[in-house]
Amino acid sequence: MLELRRLQPSDEAAFRNAYEEFKAHTPPWDFAFQYDETTNFEDYVRLLANWAKGKDIGSFVPNTYLVAFVNGKAVGRVSIRHTLNDQLLQDGGHVGYGVVPSERRKGFAREILRLTLPIAKSLGLERILLTCDDDNEGSSRVIEAHGGILENKVIAPGMRVAKRRYWIDL
């Protein structure tokens, strides 16, 4: 059974394994924001807790970062942005999720998003934006399975492909 929750200091080994697998298999996509091999893990856990409170966010937005675990293994993650800035409105949206490469095609993305929706609602969001690459059929199917309605596709300078922009009413 998949558990979606905030990181705890005791999750360090599982988190680092997921981080390293993402880094090795999909370099342009970050499993963890503002994290690298030199980061003190307990400090990182505190930083994530502060982000959810709107502290230490710099130019970003308040966000809740959760990790998906199955039998103690980190299999994915989600970032729930409490508000949108101009960049997130085009690319990123309120919710960004990912599944560790070795754990894909097992239904974890659907479960992560299913568990994320009531959390987003509890944060006061009534409608959320999710984006994905136009050629990412797996993400499109996951978003649509949870009620995502395609608003449009956008392409901006520096984007590899167009982004699909979906809205889900909570």
C-alpha cells in the first residue's frame, strides 16, 4: 500500500536512493528541489517544513512536498504549490509529481495524484492546474483519469515540447 507523507529524518536512505535513481535515469527532472549529495538531511527536512509555512521560499511559492513510500521504499514524490506565480501558470501548475524510473507503470502515479487531491483541497484550493509535456501520454492519462480538463497547450522559449495545461475542480 502506498503512503504519501512528509519526509522524516529516518527516511534519509530511502530518499537518497530515489534521488540517485532519478539523477541517473532522468537528469533534467529533479526528484528533490534545492537538494544535492552534500545536503544535511535533517536540515533539508526542516527546510521542506518551512516551505509549507511559506518560510525560506525565496522567489518560489509556498508548497507542500510529500514523498510516496511503499514498504519503506521511496517510489515517488509530489509538490503541491499553494499558489501560482507566472511561471507555474505556464509550466508546473499547482501539482508536480514524479515516480522513480524503476517503479513506473505500476499505478503509483495514479495513486499519488488520487491521494494529493484531498490534500490540495485541505490547503484551500478549489481548482488546481497540472501540466505535462505534450508527448507524455502516461501523465496525460493519469491527469485525465482524475478529472483533468485540457485547457490548452502552450510552448514558450526554452521548452522542448508544448505543455498541456489541465484543470481539476476539487
